[in-house]
Amino acid sequence: MNRFPYLVITAFIFAFFSCGRPAENNEEIEVSEKEVPQEQRELKALYDEVLDIHDEVMPKIDDIMQAKGMLQEKLDTLRDMDPENNSIPGLEETIIGLTQADEAMMNWMRNFKPQDDEKDHEIALNYYKDEKVKISEVKDQMLSALEKANQLIKKED
């Protein structure tokens, strides 16, 4: 069987698709800020602020889980060795705080809805302002719970 026709067809298809369209002028592709309405820039900036706060503290979830595991292990050991130990309530409270901080982040992420389709600028703007407050509170809750946990971990070591 002669493979020459198949090679020619394959080469033609390859050449056709590899040529593509000519590169467009970068100036044409670039969108200047003047072309984006002020309201959209304002919404985008606020949206970015909200996500920046989220992105700053989201990696701390791993730290929360690790601290929670360490404290739970200490709590279990203390309960087995000395059920009347004075450290038990503090450990329990700190573990609950870590759990609540984790749940707060998960709830915020589950409930956050980008306002891409919202036609009313004020509604979208107010939504992002509220979400910035909410995620800032989650951030504070997470950092506070972690700080308390780390103090207990150091104290117990």
C-alpha cells in the first residue's frame, strides 16, 4: 500500500493549521483603562480586594487543621492520664475555636457569589462591601484562633 497520499494530506493539514492568523498589533489588543467604565473599574477593584483577603488567609486552613490535630492529640492524652487536669477546658475551647474558624471560611466561600450578572451597580457595590467586611471578620477569626492554638502548643511543649 502506498503511503504517499496520506503523507501529502497530513502535511497539507499540518501546514494549514500551523499557519494560523497573522499576529495582531499589540496596540489593537490592549484595552485602555479609558475604555472601561469607572463603575466597572470600581467593582473590579473591590472584588479584587475581597479575593485578596481570602487568598491571604485561605492557606492558613492547613495550619488550622495541623494545630487542631496536635491539640486534639494532647487533649486525648490528658483525658487518659489525668481527667481532672486544669488544661483540658482550655484545650477544648481552643479546638472549638479552630473548628469554628475553619467552618467560617468554608461558609464564606460557599456563600460568596460574584456579581458578574448584576445590572444594578449599587447592589453589586454594596454586596462586595459587605463581603469585604465578612471575609475580614473570617480572617480575624482564623488568625486569632491560630494564635491561641500556637500559644498552647508552645506552652505544652
